Amino acid sequence: MTTIDAPRNTAVTPFARLARHLTSQQKLVAVVKSAAQVFAIRLLGAGVTYASMVLLARWLGSYDFGIYAYVLVIVTLLGLAFSFGFNSSGLRFVSSYLARKRIRRLSGFLNQSYRIVLLLSLLGAMIGSGLVLALRDVIESYYVVPLLVGLLCVPVWTVLNQLEATARAFGWVNIAYVPGYILRPILLTGFVGGVVLYGGKADAVSALWALIGACAGAALAQGLLVYSGTRKHLAGVKPAFHTRHWFAISLGFLMIDGFRMLLDNTDILLIGRFLDPNAVAVYFAVIRTSG
């Protein structure tokens, strides 16, 4: 019998089947564990955020809380818009480049995406501030100063979204969710509570300044953790840039996320435009409680 005619031993040994089964089980356990972590953090974060909202409503009163809620919605929408979809496309590109070992492209995307997001958010905040000042005779007077303060938060909010997306793409569940969903509302409540405790006046403007401080603290902590985690992957790597391709893909994500966020928040924007802040506060509290 020749070598060609010899039968091939293609049977899988019991040890190979056992190893394959254990590997698949380990992957399944890892997925379930990560999902449970995300669920627990999001559940805890929802409770902390709701408690923070209740305390802010009591400390600020319905009028100032309505102004704060209206500006917060605008900050959230602008933070998403000035991310230009990179917070969503990052989940695709980072995980793909990691899986395919394209470290130069990974380095290039991370460097370029943060530069673009920061630049767009800074320019957008400056343009928005100019529009608020130019239209201050049209905008209700009680919204002018809070809007100007809220626009200062937009770049920090945008970077925080990008940091969350980066950590999610690397699979770092705690780093991705704890700063934004738990640390930020705790810091916000602590800052406003400190003002109330020491006899200061808690109003919409002071709450928005507290929001800036809370977002900055969360972004600083998350940024240091993300940087320390990515450095071991990217040390000494020369980045490769495919900016046009990244922009094209990110634009599609921006359209999807943008329309979804508009649908979720148009009601509050309309109520804030046509009704007084007291009505905004009541509606915002009801929606957040029911949702």
C-alpha cells in the first residue's frame, strides 16, 4: 500500500473532544460573567442616578431642577453629536483590530478618534456659546446662563463617552461602566450636597458646575485606567491612519444613535421650549421614574 492509499486517521480522540468542550464552556462562562457584571453595575448605577435625581430635585426646587434637567438633555444630545459616531464605531474598530492583531491601525484609531472628538466638541461648545449669546433676546432669560455653563460640560461629556466605548471594546467591564454610571452621580450628589451643607445656594447653575466637576473627575479616573491598560498593547507602535474610512463608518453610527436620542428626548426639548421650568421638572421626574 502506497503512502497515498494509506487511510488517514481523522478520528477525534476523547481528550481532544474534552479539551474542545472545556474551552467552549470557559468562553461561555466568561461571557455570562461579563454580562452579569454589566447588569449589576447598570442596576446599581440606575439606583444611584435615581437617588441623585431625587436629592437634586429636593435641594434645587422644581423651578431650578427644571432648568437643570432641560440643559442636561441638551448637553447629552450635543455630547453624542460631537462624538460623531466614534463612540459607537470604536466598538467595531478596536475589537476588530485587536482580534486581527492590527496594532498599528489600533494605535492610529485611538489617537485620531480622541483628537477628532475633542476638537469637534470644543469647536461645537464655542459655536454653541456664541449662538446662545447672539440669541439671548430670543431665548428665555432663565436659560441663558445655565446654557452657557452647560456648554462647558460638553467636551468633558464627549470624552467620557469615548472612554467608555474604548474600555468596552477592550472588554474592561468595570472600567467601562463604573466611572460613568456610579462615580459620576455620586460626585454630582456630593458636590451639590456640599453646597447645601455649608449654607450655599443650590440652584441650576451651581448644579451644572457640579456636573462639570463630576464628569471631569470620572473622566480623569477612567482616562488614567484606559491609558494604563492600552499602553501595554501600544508601546513603541507607530500608528497607521485611515481617517477617511473611520469617518465614513462613524457617520452611519451617528445617524442611528442621533435619531434614537432625538426620539427619546424631543418631548423634553419641546416642553422646555413652550412651558415653564416647573412643568419640565415634573415631566422629567415622571419620565425618569417610569423609565
